[in-house]
Amino acid sequence: MLYIMRHGKTDWNALHKLQGRTDISLNEEGRRMAKKANEEYKNVHIDVCYCSPLIRAHETAQILIGDREIPIITDERLVEMSFGEYEGIANSFEIPDCPINVLFKAPENYVESVGGAETFAELFARTGAFLKEVVEPQLQAGKDVLIVGHGAMNASIVCQIKDLPIKDFWSAGLEQCKLLQLEYRNAVPCEV
């Protein structure tokens, strides 16, 4: 079985700032969320946990796994989507005509990089390669795999596994520190 989880809350989440690849740690609320998840999901069988190398995801994975003897392996392909020069911007939806908002409001219209941000094609290429090269063999070997990551990065995995169109990129509504179980049948690349 494949599970994914989004990291716990950070100060930038609380301030509605775009984090992207900026390496922000969990705040106390985020740590509490991860501890609650540790208790809530303690009976879910997991053989291996892969996570983003960003501290907010890695710390979430460590708290979630706790004293269970489950390896936590970081992989650069699980880093959050880059939002380029818009990382650190607060409340972008309150800024009229802020170019990065198309990524969130109409993802089907986000077809090329804005302000140095990563494109969907780039995001899907790296997460798709991770699914094919790492997750698929583990699942075929009967392993239960957990991925701890980020909103956009996790959404790209959901889209590929569920074969969702890019207009539905945000449809999974990934809550922080909530486990999402995915039925994996060889991910297919989304049309981007």
C-alpha cells in the first residue's frame, strides 16, 4: 500500500507565505500535529518512509515514525515545488494580478515558469521518476510505503496515481499530518 502525508504546520503556513523550497522548520503546532498523527496512525503498517529533505517534512516523518523501527530515507525528488521569486510572499491572493496565483487558481493555465518557479512538467518528471524507480518496485515486493512531503509535490503524486487532469491538481485537498492511502496501479503521467 502507498500512503502520503503533508508535513505539519510552520510559521510560514500560519502567515500564509509561499514556502516552496525555502527550508522552514515546524512550529510548535506542527510538532503537536505530528505527535497526534503518531498516535492516530501507530497501527498502520509501514515498511519504509521516504521524505523530502526539507526540515519540515523530515521532522514530521521523524515524529510520526517515533520509536518504530522504520527507515526514513530522504530523496531530493520529493522536495516541494519551487515557487521561484514568489517564495516568502505573504497572502498572494490579496495581491491583484500576482502572476503566481494562476498556479493555484487555474492550474491548467500554468503552462510555463512564472518568476523562476518550477513548471508542472518539471515537477511531474521528477516525482514520476521517483514513483517508477523507487515506489513501484517496493510495492511490487509487497512493501507498505509512506511518503512525507508537501502540498504541491504530494498533489503531483496524487494526480499521477489517479490519472487526474491538471485542472484538478489541487482536488486532493491534502491536510497537514493526515494520512492519505492511495491505490497504486502503475502511475501514469498527467497531461501537463
